[in-house]
Amino acid sequence: MRTYEGCSVLIFEIDSDRELGTDVVNVYNSGSQYIELQNLSVTGEIPEDTHCRLLILQAPVPMEYRAKVVKDGTSFLFMLYKGMEKENRMTPRYGVDTQAQIEHFVCSEGKLHYLCEPIPVSVINVSQGGVRIMARPEMVSIGDRFQFNLQLSGGKKILYAQVVNSLDKGGDVTEYGCRLITLNGGDIDA
């Protein structure tokens, strides 16, 4: 589950790069989709019901949201728009709708696991240096490395990846962000 508590945040006007303020996230409520800022350093006025952009400086990728300001005493609440999440990326992601299979597996503790059967995964998107897959939660963990076979229109492609983040989608589905690696574990460009 994603959390932004303790991350720095920059607040901008909705349609410009004019900065309105900075702070550190005190509370992030993923269910209600809001963040609370208690020590907001404001460079101008931020009236209630203002719409703005938030850039949350979390590792490894900063996240950008659109939000509506709601004042709560001395705190500011920013109601995040659902479905307006956008990553600040150097290279674009390309949505794909294909299946892949994890063939060989090395868990985060460095132990090699031999698979009796390949683990099926859905591929959500690919980028120059990574891939986002969807699988059952118990299948892989952050830090795991694996080889997987990706079926594309040009044929089967064998890739090596390491899980760097996960996002619980509820139920039996978890999304995993993976960086593509070489056989010795270094980053590659696809």
C-alpha cells in the first residue's frame, strides 16, 4: 500500500508552474484520497476550494496529483482527484495488454527457486527500463529477480527484471513495478 507520510510536497497553481507552497505530508489517507499538511510554508495565499497541483517527492518516482484545498483549523487538507495521478517520467510508458510467464526466479534473499510451472502474469505497460505486471500477491515480493517470457506481435522476448515496488489493487490482484536488468543484476535499456 502506498504511503506519502514524511515525503516533501510542492504545491503549484493548477495550470502553471507558479509555486504556492511547500511542506511535508503529515497524514495520507488512501481510502478518502487526501493528504494533510500542518506546517505549510505558503508563498502566496491558498484559499479554501482552490484547485492546485501537488508534486509529492517520494522515491523512486515523484508523483503528481491534482487536488482541491480544504482548510481544517490550522491544517490544510488536499483532496486528491481520483484517477488524476501522473508520474513525472523521463521516458514514456506504453500500455500493452499481453500475458507473460515467469520462468526462473531468485527471491530477495538471494535464494534460487525452481518453478514446477511458470507463473502467469499480465503485463500492463512497458518503458525503456521497466515493466509493470499484475499477479497474485503471494507470487513475488519487492527485491525478487526473475526471467520472464513476454509474447509480443514480433514473437517471444525473454527479459530479466527485479521488483522495485508494488501496489495492492485489492482482492487477488497486486501490481508490481519492475526494472529491467542484465543477467548480472545491472540496469538495461530495452
